[in-house]
Amino acid sequence: MDSDVSHVHHIVQEATDILTSSKDGVQLFKTLRRIKSYLNGSDISSKDKEEFIHNHFTPFLQCLVCNLSPDWVEKFQTDEEKELWISFFLEGPAEQSFMVLLDSIISAEPSFRLDKVVDVLEQFLQRAGLSKLMWELCEQQTQGGFLPFQETILNKVVCLPDHLGNKLQERNRPVFFPQNYFPLLGMEIIRVMERIFASLRGGLDCSISFVSQVLGKTCVHGRQQEILSVLVPQLTERTESDCIWQRMCWRLVASVPDRWMEAVICGFVHFSARPSALSRLLGNVVVKSKKAQFVMTQKLLLLQYSSPTSVLQALLGYLALDSMRRPLLNKVLKELLGIWGSRSAVKHSPAEQQLYISKAILICLSHLKEDDITSCKQELLASLMEGMKCHLDSNLPRIRHMGMVVAESVSARMMPEGPALKFTYVEDDEIQELKSLLVQRPEEAFITDPPDTERSSPLGADLQSGARPDPAAPEQAAEGPDSDLDSDDDLIPYDMSQDKELKKIHAPTYIRDCIEILTGPEDPDKYEATMSVLETLIRRNEAAAREVSVELAKVLLHLDDKSFISGFAALRHGALVAIIVTDPIAVTWYLTSEFYSLNYSLRQRLDILDALAMAAQELSRPSKAEALPGPRPPPSLQLLSSDGSAPVWRKVVDERIQKKTRRFAKGPSQAGPSSAPNRFASVAGHFFFPLLQNFDRPLSTFDLLGDDHLVLGRLLHTLAVLMYCAVHSGVATAMGKALLEFVWALRFHTDTYVRQGLLAAVSSTLCPWPLWLCRVAMGRRRGGVGEPAHSRPNQRHPLHGSHHASIPTTGKEEPCLGLSRFLNSKLFRRVKQTRYLCVSKKFNERQ
């Protein structure tokens, strides 16, 4: 036995490895066919099948779901191969398939895998998977096996619409709607009971306990109408001529747990049209179950009064049909007369409840026999006298009239030979209805006409009448004397020179699918389709993008253009900027920490700086959704008149008013610019300060202060952009001080591009600052901004000419004197006019 177990385990493990790693569709198909033989193959022993089903089937299904991806599914070309994959869920053990599908849906994020699993679950429901599931559990209960997951399966079956609705939300399928799912569940229960019926007819035992639990839990969740509107008519029809079906229905109701019994009993009573049908469905459950007895004799009659008259007639008629239940009818009548004769109840209970109790008393009287009346005559007359006195003393005419009718009916039924008790009152509809309840309704009177669905559906009417469209009619209409006009010989052909070939690859619709494609095997068409829609998906669904923001940023940072996609750099850059804008703190923390890490090329480090600069600019700009409306010009009123000459004289009057009106000032001719909060202000520190932390730590592949002048210059330009975008924010002062410290350390740098970056950084720092703050920040520094040039008089400055000549300094100036000269120079005035020098030239321009 151990060798058989290890043999099956080895085969399943080998198949799992192939499904996970193989890219050959033929090999995958053969592997699935081999595993499928352990479900229904004739060449596999029963022990191996049992071992596979009990110990390996659920892990194998989980492997099938985990490998779901657009690339993996496309390897199955034919319909036979696709049906083979689905057949494991539809033909295998239903309970395991159902649990794997539902757990996969609950744990999956919006992706291709989720859509595919939902499709399989929909087919599972449409192909009677629930009836198969319930039948398997009934068989296991019959065999006395322990079911560890029975409660879990029960919850999943009943709460499936809730799970799918919460997960799919607006993308939910109609089959999972409660109004569609629970009628389907009712029909599945009928199918299971038909299989149980066949088993009993064959002399085999079968348990119905799990079906009862499904029915009870569904009803207690408030879905009695959806499931019992299908279940009760089907059971009523089957129990009319077969005693086995009657015993099955009795067992179905009796096996419902007590905590759910009330919901089931109330549902059956409300949906049963006749007392005889209710008797066939419930049997003597009211005698055997104390919970059912309390619901039918106390709650539905004494504590509630919202049920219609037909429900009262069906319930009390059910109690009167069997000799074992008739004592309960007498007991109910005594309790009803006791409440009817209670002065407190008459005074404080609403008129609707008293009418309900009066109807129940009269229906009970119609079902009493002579023996029943004789046994409790004196007790009933005592309650009658007390109740009649309470009702006649009421100051409400409606209450008095109801008491009169009940008193007349009870006295006539108790003493048919004595003098009749007679009151004078006006007989309205309510009184006539009360008197009609003394006469028992025949069984045919309880039958209600079913809704005529065929008449209400125009499609059904067309099919019933046999009217079908004539396919030859359009052809006959086309044939005629004008048929030559349909010739297309004279039509001008379309210009198809600019047409593009339609691609068979569909663009992904979920961000997680994009990550799987970008990290999966190389496919140029899929890569191009993914990169073309990635930025749009990120900006369209920001909530889903935040869940995988860091993972997606890592993928984009390490992504190479191996497939030579047109515009790859721009697409990658746009997606990286979009994910930074969507989740700025988390993604910025990752990118800034990776900027000073090992094993990154200069191109990747420059991409990080470019993306951070562009994201900062986008965050600092007001978005359309957040823009506050500015002042608008007052609306002009246009007066309309039915007289056609009105506009002429009005134009003349307006011209005269314009000539004689003197205006001293006019309002704005157009609306002012929209204002919005700076979204970058709250996250500026996360962008700025991590870039300044490790600039002086050389790495084996990256030396910022050594040979990598290009990255240092780009870093300075990026810091200038970040400083400018954070203007007027709370952290701008700290950022400016840190940036000036950084600039001061690099003031003697020899590279031209770095010195341009230094000037851009100083300009972006000094432009938003007042002069006194600049002096405080640079007060402890000796020399000035112009000092580097004079310290090396033989070196040509990159910004030579009038700009450089306008900053005269000496090496012996006092603190802040060189800075003051710079602030008063022509160069700074020019920078002040253009906000700063290098931002206008786009600091991200690559060299």
C-alpha cells in the first residue's frame, strides 16, 4: 500500500513540476490527460484513484489555478485542450472543486486569473455542480464518515452571492445575483432529492441532513421567498401521489436544526396554498418538534399579526386535518379566546391585531367537531362572556363591531339549539369577511392561478403561434427591377495604404497581469501591448496600483528594451512617473534608496532622477479635479419676445445707453486662474533629503564625487527642480539650507555641467527666499559665490562674459559680502526675472 501511495505521489509531483515550468503546449496536454485518467480512467486501480482523490486532488487543482495566466492559457490551441483543463473542476469531486474555486476567487486580486476562475465557477453552477456537491456530502453522512469541512462548505454554499458580490462588485455576473442564485439552489435541492428518491427505491439508505442544513441556513438569511418559491411547488406536486416523497419532505423539515426551524416553518406556511399540501410537506413535525410547535401555535397566531387570511386558513386547517394535531387546535382556540377576552389586550393592542385574532377564532370554530365542542363548552362560554363585555365597553366602534360578530358566531356554534345572540350593526366589507370565515373553504378554493408567463412574454407568444422569420424574404426583396442599382463596380475603393495589421494579442486589463507579462517569458507583441496601456491602467485604477506600487516600480526600473519596442523609453518613463504620482511616499523611498545601491548602471540612476523630477512637477501642478473655481463673469440675460421688431429698437436703446454711460472701471474680462493645494508640499521631504544622504560614499561601481560627473550634474538639476516645486511649503526652508550646504561643498568643482547645476541649485534656492534669510543661511561662509572663479584666475568659467564679469570679488571679503555682491549683480537680476536659469531649459534635458 505504501508503494502505491508513493507511486501516485511521485506522478502527481512530476505533473505539478511540468505544469509549473513547461512552455510546450503538447507536453502540458499530455500531462493533463495522464492525471485525468486517475479520475475516470479504466486502466487505473481503484486504490490509486482513491488515493489521488483523497490526498492529491485539491493540491493539483490549486496548482492549475496558480498557473493561470494569459500566456499559459494560450498554449492550449484547440477546444478539446481547453475543455480538458476545465473538466478537472466539472467532473472531479464537487466539494473539493467548489472550495478551491471559491477560495481562489476570495484571495485573488483583479486579474486574468480572477476572471478565468469566475468563468469556471459559473459553468460549475450551470452544470448542476451544487447538486453533485450536496449528493457527495449526503453519501458521506450515510457512510458515517467524519466531515471536517462540512460547516465551511455549508457557509460557502449559502453565502456565495455575498462573497462574489463583495469581490467582483460592479463586475458581478447575473448568475451570482441572489435573485438568480437561490432559485437555482432550490432546483439543485430538487435534483438531490430525486437522487435520494432513486436510492431509497433501490433499497439503499441515504442521509438528507446536509440538504436540510442548506435549506435552513438559506431561510434564516432571509432568502425564503427566492428558494421556497421554487422548492414548495415542486415538492407539492411530487408528494401528491408518492408516499416516499412525503416521508422525504417530512425528514427534510424535521432535520433542520432548531436555530433555523422558525424560518423554514414560516416559509412553508406562507408558500403552501392548501392545508392538505402543508400537511403532506410537514407531516406531524408540529407534534414532534417543540420549536416547530411554538412557532405554529404561538408565534404565528399570538405574537404576529401580519400574515394574510389565506395563511391563517392553511395553518389552522393543517392542525385540524390529523387526529394527532387536533388537540393543538383546541389548545390554540382556548388561548385565542383568552387573549380576546383580556381587558388589557383589548385596551392596549392595535385594532389590526384584534382583527387578526378574531379571524383566527372564527377559522378555528369552522374546524371544530361536535366532540371538541362538548369537551370544552363551559370553558369557551366563560371566555366568551368576559370577552364580549370587554369589547362592548370599548369606545371604538370598530372594536365593538368585531366583538359583536365573534360573540354571535361563538354562541351560535356552542348552543345551536338555544336562542340566537343577535346585535345590530352595519355590515361593511370587514364584517362580511369575518362572517365568511365560519364556512370552510373547499380545497379547490385554495388553488391560485399561476402567472401567465407566456402571455407576458412577446417572445413566447411568437414561438407559440409558430411565426418565424422567413430567411428568403430579404433575398426576394433584393431581387427586382432595381437590383442593378446594387452593383458596386462604380464605387471608389478605400485608401488602405495607411492601414495597420490588426494584432491578435489583447492588451491586459489589470495591473497584476501587466506585472506577470513583464516578468514572464519574452514576447514582443505582449510586451508592446502591455507597455502601451500600463500608464493608463495606473492612472485609471489608483487603488489597485497602490497595492503593487513598489513591485511595479522595481520591474520598470530593471526593464530592458530587449524586443526593440517603438518608443520604449518614453513608455517606461511615463509608467514610472505615473506610479510615483500614485503612491509617492512608498515608491520614492524605494527609488531613492536604490539610487546609491550597487549593481545599477548610470542609465538606471539617471532614469531615477528624471522620474523623480517629472513626478515632482506633476504633483506641484494643480489637477483638474482639485482646482478651485475662480471668479466668473456675471451671466448675461437675453430677453426673448414674440414680436419680431423688438431686437431692432432694443439695439438702438443699448447703443444710446452705451454712449451716455460713463464707466470708471471694469471687472475682469475673463475668469482668473484656478487655485489648488500643492500636492508635492506634503511629500517634498521624501523626494529631497534621501538624495543628499550618501553622496560622499563611493561605491565600486559608482563614485558621485569622482568620475561620474554626469550623474552629479543631473542630481544637482534634479534637486533644483525639487526645491522649486516645493516653494512656499513648510519644508522649503530646511530644503534650502541643506541644498546650500551641498552647493558649498562642490563650489570648486572642475566640470562645466556640474557648475551649471550648482548655479541652478543656488538660483532655485534664492529665488523664493527673502534677502535676509539668504544672508542668515550663508552668514557663516566666507568668500562668495564668485570666489571659485577668482581662486583659479587662469581657468575659463563656463558662464564667461558679462555674467561672470559682473560678480567682482576679492579673496579678502567679509562674511556674506561675496553673497551680497552676487545678489546685487546682473546675473542674479536676470535669474530673478526668469525665476531661475536652468529650469526654463528643462533640467531634465539629457547631454
